[in-house]
Amino acid sequence: MIGTSNDSSQDLFGLMSRLYPLCRSITGDGVRQTLKILQEYIPIEIREVATGTQVFDWTVPKEWNIRDAYIKNPEGRKIVDFQACNLHVVSYSAPIRKKVSLEILKAHCFTLPQHPQWVPYRTSYYKEDWGFCLSHQQLQELTDGDYEVFIDSSLKEGHLTYGECFLPGSTDDEILISVHVCHPSLANDNLSSMAVASSLYQQLSRLSLRYSYRFLFIPGTIGSITWLSQNESRVSRIRHGLVLACVGDAGSITYKRSRRGNAEIDRAAAQVLRDSGAEHRLTDFSPYGYDERQFCSPGFDLAVGCFMRTPHGTFPEYHTSADNLEFLRPESIADSISKCMGIFQLLEQNKTYINLNPKCEPQLGRRGLYSSIGGQTDGKIRELAMLWVLNLSDGTHNLLDIAEKAHLDFGLIHDAASNLSRHDLLKEI
């Protein structure tokens, strides 16, 4: 089982180390290879949607695959090599083999002057072009002359590939967990969320669940649009959802609320993060980001938030060769798993009760529910939690409502409700 122990952390990093070298994009064999490796960990079903399929206002694009690419200097020496780093080629570059001048070459090169040793990650998904990414230092070392540029790629009729796995609970109501699988060798922005999602599936599969859980491993943007288009009749079952992204860096957790702003998933995430006592950040929804913007589009308006550590675009390593395996922190991966499981546990336990003895307070002392020794802080807080639960269990407040109103940890409120139920003072409705 992948979890948070040292052995399990090694399993996760072993998984990410296997996935790291693969050249992924929004389509192609890199995605298929990635999903086949993930199948060794969780039972993913691989699905294919043909090029040209209309998916709302979009069309599934041609499939892109790449075998090799390089730039040779005027002396015939390779100075940029796709085999050494798959970020060197702009994703979805059209095939090319020709000699070009330095001026033309530079027009097709991308660098990061502010980080001269790093290689950027760039894409050209929906405009047929070609290009290379290299370090700024490499670019500055180029001299006049003709350069051979070679990209052995293909853009052909094919398929968009994605992975899906379903974990049934006792009800048809679903919790959606979505991650993107379209980036090449980027560890935090891609691999970390795949690893965390795999661990979540394995941990949830060992529990008795009320909700059913649907995991999606999809290319960014076009993947969620395609899935929603192909599964529109099933979308109404989704009650809560999380998009996972950038969950392995050293930063504190950021939760981006759904479009609804106060959905149960938004409140559950806020409660879990507050109860943890750890530094965190809550942000409002915006229509810019990851696939939450598709799930939260007005035609669907699903209760899907985005769970991150340092948000995309706000750490310098983002979309560069510096987002490598060394950038990840095992303790951050473990903490992300723990916090997500905390959110799911809260949703599973967030039930509504009715007080069976609503006329004045029941006598808790004779039931052994009051501490016989006064002055114990922990006991007093637990007694206060019971009083809050008794007072607000009128059939209209769930446990999360009570925790928020009482400003108490959800775990205290849940334990109080369980204790009161055992003494026939509450009934779940």
C-alpha cells in the first residue's frame, strides 16, 4: 500500500522516478506509457477518444508523438539533445529537418534569462509550429553560421488518451479526484498529483465508504472538456470534487474554492486545514488555473475545488527543468495525502442528526457523559461539544454546520455525536 510511512514514501518516489523520463503531452504514447505504469498501482481503465471528435466547442486534436530531436552547430556537434532532456522540444512541434541561420533558429528558441541554467517548458498545442527550449547560457554561446534542426515527430489522426478508475461506495453520490497527465519531466506540476491520487485510491479502497470515488488522469483542459462531453449524463452524481496539482513542494497548502464559493467541499477543506493548526491559504475561485475551471463552468457548476501547495506560476521552478525530483519533499507528499484524506473523512462523516430528547438538556451525568472530576480542560471542551451537538441537532444542521458555529474541531463534534448516539440521545436522519 502506498501511504505515508518511510517504505511507502519510497514506493511513491519509485513511481515518480519511473514516470519522470517519459515525454508526455496532451495526446500520444507518453500518456499511454504513463497510464500503464499507474495500472501497476491502481486499476485504471484506459480510454481513447478519436481525433476530430467534437467535444462542446472544441475538437479532439491530432495525436502527437516524438522519437528524437536535436540542434547541431555549424561544426556538426549536437548542442541540444531531446534524448538528454525532453523539455528541449516545444510540445506538439511539427516535424522538421533543415539547416537554418542563427537568426531563424533564435526565433524558434525559448529561454529563461532570469535563470540562465534552466530549460523552460513550452507548448504549441493548437498552432502548428516548431521550436526548441534551451538554457539561456546555451543560447548566448551560439555563434553565426548554419544550424541543423531536426525534430522526428508526427501529428496524425489518432486519439486522446486518459485514465479513469472508480471506487464504489454505499451510495451513487460521487467524489471526483482529477489530476493532469500532460506534462513531460516536471515533478511537482504533474507527477506529485499522480502519486498522491494513486495513494488516495489505495487508502480509500481499504475503507467502508458512503460516497463513490471517481479518479481521472487526464490531459489538461482538453481532457476535462472531453470527459465532461462524453459523460454529461453522469455528471449529476458528482457531489464534491478536488483537482490536485503541485502537491509536492515545500510550501504550505493552498485551497482554491469552487465557483459556488461555499459548497460543502469548500467548507470541509477550510475546516480540515483550520483544525490542523498548520499554515495554509484559502483563495476564491477564478476562471484561470487547472481543470476546476472546466468542472466549474456555468453549464456544470460542479462543487470542485483545487488542492495545491504553492500555486502554479508563483514558484520560480514552475514549468522549468528545475521542477525535478529533487524539488519534491517527501514530507510534503505525505502531508498532502493526509490532508486530502482528512477532507474525505469529514465528508464521509458529515451527517445530520435529530435530538431525541429536545426539551431542555438531558441529564448527561447519570449517563456517564459528564466528567466526574472538574477542572479538566479536555473534558470541558468535550462536554461543550456535546452541548452544541444536542442544541443544533434539529434536523437542519449537519455536523460541519455545528463545528463551524461552535468554532470547534470537526473531530470533537463527530465524536460527541457518536457518543450521544450510543446513549440513544441522537438519531441520524
